[in-house]
Amino acid sequence: MHTDDKKEQFVVLRAEGFSFDKIAAQLKVSKPTLIEWSRQLARDIRNLKATKVDALREQFLVTKEEKLKRLRSTLAKINDEIDKRDFSDVPTVKLLELEGQLMADYNKQFIFSKLW
């Protein structure tokens, strides 16, 4: 008879994606027994897998939010520096190119905001 501890280890390993062969070798339990446990404990395996996926999603979102905050902060610093400068040393052709790019970005943002 196998202990509940082995079954718990099995659930964790299956939720992590280990194959029956690897689990059988690690837990020293026959593959047919593991297949039966898989049927019996399918709900536990699914729940643990979902919990792990949720934790990864949350971690990813936090990382993404932090990255966006850093980007916003850097962009604000760049904009502050640009606001301090005049464009007297920038050639007219370059100013016209920049104006065109800014207008295109503005129009894109304006249209995008209307869609939402």
C-alpha cells in the first residue's frame, strides 16, 4: 500500500508536467499505479496546475507593470528635458519631419481612443 505522502508528491509532480516514467522512477511506484492515481486525483492535479498558472500570471503582470512604470518614468524625464530646450539649432527640414511624425502618432492615438 502506498502512503498519502507519495500520492501528494505524485499530484505535485504531475501538475508540474512530469511524465509517468519519471515519476515512477522518482517515487518508486509502478506506472499502472500512477495511471490509476491520475484518474482518481485528476481534479487535484488540475487545481494545483491552475494555481501554479495563476501565480505565474500574477508574477508576469507585476513584472510587466514595473517595466511600464520604469518606461513612463524615463519618458517623463526625457519629456522634461525636451521641454527645457529650444529647437533653434534643429534644421527646418528635421523640424518638419518631426512634426509629421508627431501628427501621425497623435492621429493614431486619437483614432485608437475613439475606438475604446
